[in-house]
Amino acid sequence: MIDLAGALRLMLVTDDDLLAGRDIVDVCAGAVRGGVTAVELRLKHARDDELLAAAARLVHDLPVPVLVNDRVDVALAAGAAGVHLGAADLPPELARRIVPAGFIVGASVGLAAEVARAASADYWGIGPLHATATKHDAGAALGIEGATGFLRRAGGKPCVLIGGVTPEDVKPAFDAGFAGVAVVRGILGAADVEAAARGYAR
């Protein structure tokens, strides 16, 4: 049984462009050595077979939970721990009908209209905290106060803060009651991902 709150403390979200040709398993393994506690596989430019192969490799090689962005089918086929669903994806309530017990379903929340849709998810990814270049449809920056407003509507479920999160944002996030932070560029954009992850983990 996965300790969900513990797994969400420092989530790495992958990005095709920021990987810049580096091997995804090597990069994610380095980030895990630096303190990353979960990996969300997000590869927007990958073919289905490439996405499945990457997911299967990560599940096999990493000692932390792996979730797949958007694709319930790929997550199930690869044996991943769960899936993260955005506002345009399969609703979490419907995903529940086709996933086994214990399979993690996360949902993105950044607008009031997304709250009810995400109610049946196990955790929320709330953001963007700051303006972000890695997800062009992320919406307007919420700031810590706006993000905390959504956290209060989560009904006690664990939430991660995402969207341009820097190491300086980690303490305010935990102080506000977030279970953790999700990071893309702050780790993947670094030449030394292990050191970058350690900067967040500290």
C-alpha cells in the first residue's frame, strides 16, 4: 500500500523538451537519488508505443511510484501506480470504473469549475502557482493565496502545488498545508538533476 501523502512530497513531472534527448530513466533515477518521491510521466510528443515503453521502464527501474499523465490505458498496461488527469481528460469518477483497487487517480485543479469534477480523485495537483512555460494551457497564476483557497476545498485529500515552483516555494507550500510540490523545469532544466532535486528536498 502506497503512502500517498509521502509519495507526493516531491513529485517530478517529465517534459519532452526539457529532457533534451537524455535517457528518461537515467534522468529520473538521478532525481530520485536527490530526493524525488514520485514521478509523473508526461511526454506530449511521444507515440503511444514510446510512451508505454518509457512508462514500463520507469516502473521497473525506479523505487518510487510512477504515475502517467492523461493516459489511463498506458498506466494500466505499464503497471504504473496511477494516473494524473487534467480537465480535458477522462473524468476521475469514470476512471474509477476501470482501474483496480489501490490505483491512484489524481486530478488537476486551477479553476472553480474543476473542483466538482475532481472530487473523486485521490489527490489534487493545484496550480499554476506561478506563470509556467512548460504547460501552455495551465491558466493564470494563482499565487500561494489562490492555491491555498483551492486546498481548503479539497476535503482533506492530499494536494500538491505545481506551476513554476522554486525551492523557495517549498516551505510556504508545506506551511499552507500542501502535501508536497510538483516540479518540472526546476529539476529537468538543470544539468545536474540530482543536485537540483536535492535543493528542493532540503
